[in-house]
Amino acid sequence: MTDVSTPTPAGRTEIDRTDERLRNDTGVRGALAAFTDQVRSGDLGVLPIVVGLVIIWTVFQALNPIFLSSANLGNLAVECVSVGVIALGVVCVLLVGQIDLSVGSVSGLAAAVTAVTFVNHGWPSWLAVVAALGAGTVIGWVYAQLFTRFGVPSFVGTLAGLLGFLGLQLYLLGSKGAINLPFDSQLVFFAQLAFVPAWLSYILVVLAAGAMFATGYSLARERRAAGLSARSTSLLALRSVVALAGLGFAAWYLNQSRGIGWMFVAFVGLVLVFHYLLTRTGWGRSVYAVGGNAEAARRTGINVTRVYTSVFLLCSTLAALGGVLAAARLAAANQASGAGDVNLNAIAAAVIGGASLFGGRGKASAALLGIIVIQSISSGLTLLNLDSSFRFMVTGAVLALAVSLDSLARKSRRSHGAA
């Protein structure tokens, strides 16, 4: 009887050759083999997030059957948006190995700018939003100059901004400390009452599944033209069918209540735009290159200063957008806007979602996945009538676990030569 581990003339075992054939297989078996190789080498991807969400949702559903109701999940999705948008900007900064500690204060300042210009000065709502976003962009440009021209660490520069812009927010709000937004305004309607019609939600699901297949097929064709391995058409079709079924069920379930909020749809669309920018453009490749090794990126001709400037601009602008959406959701801007746990939750969501604190690793989807985890914890504990102290402790434990997994994965990738 022949031993399958007996070396072949080429110096490899039959098991090695089988593993290689599986990795080269472009079908389902090949995809599973490639996924197994990634996990073994420390590239866990979204696996910890999926497992964590299953555990969190199972525990809270067992403790309170309302948790997974369509009404609560629909509300949870909308509540994710404002901090999720801020977290998306944090992901961009983390990808280049930097940090922005002032995103909460910037969001609060943007909320104050929106309320003051819209309510007190009578500006059109769209112009007030543009002014708030412009303020965020200017702040990001200042951070970039401090870091690239004067060498001020991003930690110190943005910490100063955290304090300074909080003071400016309080100054703008004045002695009353709060400004209410009109309930009949487009901003408040969009954040509180605008939901996708049921029929349109199913059309969006079909379009999303079709777009997934089209983009996957286009990428596979490009790889084959370059002589590289690519996923088979059957695998791409299977993936799209699974997505169609999953998204279709989610849309049907949420439509049992109020449905899917347009604000959440806009957030998902923003995540997809940034996913495309980071994975399919030269700018995105430059961001990952700078995050992996800034000096090596500079030697290859990448304008590192421009990359740093772009991510700081995006981070502060998205923080401002998140502040505007939060004010619209609450129909008010006050001294608590952007304060409390907004800053920490935005950073925690990016890290929990898979963005590495060491730079160079992470995806735009990290903001979406991370904020769903955090908001699930918050919603579950609220339904159990537990105060915020438990939410802080649980969120802190999840964050510590996420950072630990990132560190262990980094060591594993280094030992496998994939760091």
C-alpha cells in the first residue's frame, strides 16, 4: 500500500500536490482552500466579526425576544449611520498608520454650524450642510499641515483639536446650549421618517446582487487577460445568488415593520464608494502602500504628503457629515452633540471591524461591520434595562479582544512571511 506522504521525484508529497491543486482551483473547492490558507496565515478577514455578531445576537435574543424583531433591527440600522459615517473616515486614517482623536468634537461642531446657519440665520438646509462639511474639510487640511509640514504627531494635533473644537462648538451654541431643528425640514424628515418603499427595496436587492456579479466578472476577466488565476463564472454566480437570497430575506423581514431607512441605504452606498476607491484606484493602492511602509512608498514615487493630506481631509469631512446626520436624527444640536462616547465608538468601530492600528490593513466595510457590533451591544443592553456602565464595559472588552486578535494575526502573518 502506497503512503500518500511519500515524497515524489519533484520533492513534494501527494498531500502538497493536492493542496496546490485545490488552491489553483477557481471553483468552490478552490475558494474554500484559499480561505483556509488565509486563516492559517493569520488573515482572518471578517470571520471574527461574523462569529461575534452571531454570539451577540444569540445571547440578546435569548434574553429578550424583542431584540431580533423587525422593528428593533430597523431602528438599529438607522442608529448605526451617524457614528458609522464617522468610523468610515477613521478607517481611512488608520490605513496610513495615523489616528484622529477629534472626530467626535468635529462632528459636534458641524452639528452646531448646521443648526446656527439653518435656524438662527435662515440659510437653506442644503447650504447649511455644505457649510458644516466645509468646516470639516478645513479642519482636516489644518491637521494635514501640522503633520506633514511641522511634524506634529497626529495623536497630539488631533488631541488639541478635540479640546479646541469642543470649545468652539459651545461658543456657537451660545448661552442656551441647544438649538432645535424644524421637524418639517428635509434634514429631519430624511433622518427620521424617510424609508424605502417595499417594492423599491426588492429592486435595490436585485441591483445589488447583479452589481456584485458584474464587478466580480469584470475583475476575473481582467485577471485572466493578465495571465492570473481568477474565480470561475459559476462561483461568481453562486456568490451572487447567495447574496440575493440573503439580502432579499433581510429586506422582506425589515419590511414587516417600517422597512429600511434611506439614511442607512445612503450609508451603505457611501461604504461601497469608498470600497471601490480603496481597491480599484491608484489612490487606494497608494493609501495601502503608505500604511505598509511610508518610506518604501516614497521611494517608489508615491506622493506621500498628498496621500496623508487626502486621508485627513476625508476623515474630518466624514466626521462633519456624521455630526450633521446625528443632529438631523435628534432634530437638535446641543452641548452633548459629538460628546460622550461618540469619539471612542467611532474609533472602536473601525478597529473592531478589522482596520489595523498598525496601518496598511483594513477595508471600508470595517466601519459598517464594526458599528453594527457596537450598536447591537447598545441596543441589547438597552432592551435589558441596563445602564450605560455595562455598555462601556462590554464595548471595551470587545475592543480589547479585537486589538488582541489583530496583534496575533500580525504575528502569524509575519511568521508565514505575509506581514
